[in-house]
Amino acid sequence: MGHVRDIMIRAVATIEHDKTAKDVALLLAEKNISSLVVVKNGEPIGLVTERDLARKVSTTDKKSSEVPLSEIMSPNFRWVEPMTSIEDAVQKMLNKNIRRLLVLENGKLVGIITETDLAKYLRSKLLIDGALEDTTALNRKVVKG
């Protein structure tokens, strides 16, 4: 199996820590994505998702523009390094029941890997493996026949 660096998204959408829930909603909608990495001084300090937005803002009586990002973000994010095997990343996601992992190299954000990225990778791997099996079976028939 490959490494996280082979399938990670390198252009990670980020948002500054001093923004509001409304800023999060606008950026998620603009970029048509489901999560943002929260940064402070260029360093990742958390993660905020559509789910965080829906659950935490809708349960308050405040306007989204009055809810600080710090109230809805998850400061406990999980991460891997670019050279982590995809198998280990999948296992970590399953063990922690999470949908995304940040990819850090020397403490710096270099990518993100999501369930969708893994599904695409596994789909293409299955298709390639299936094509190879079909070719091998065809070759066997040709050699015998």
C-alpha cells in the first residue's frame, strides 16, 4: 500500500482562530467543503466541521456572527506524517472514529486526508487489482488454449 503523501490534499483550507461561526459557514459554502483547519500564527490549533457548526451553533440563541470560532472548533485533532502508510492512517481513523486526519511535517500543516480520499484510493486500487486479475486469468486461458 502507498503512503499518505500519495493521496493527501495539499491545498488545505484554513481559517484564522479569531473568526466567528458565520465566517466558518461562509467559507465552507464558498469552497464547497466540509471542514477547515483552524490556525493561529500559521500553526494548526484545531479543526472545525459542518457538523460542529450545525450542532454547536443551532443549540445557542446567538447569531452565528456572535459565536466565536473557539466555541465550536475541536482543539483535539488527530494527525499523521506524510510517510505514514495509508493502512496505518485508515487504522487510526477507525480506532478514533474520525473522518479526517491532518498531515503534519515537522509540526507544519502540509495536507489533510479524509474518508473520501481513502474511498477514492481504495476504489482505484480495487479496480486496478481487478483488472490485473482479469488479465492474469486471460493469459492463463491463452497459454492453455
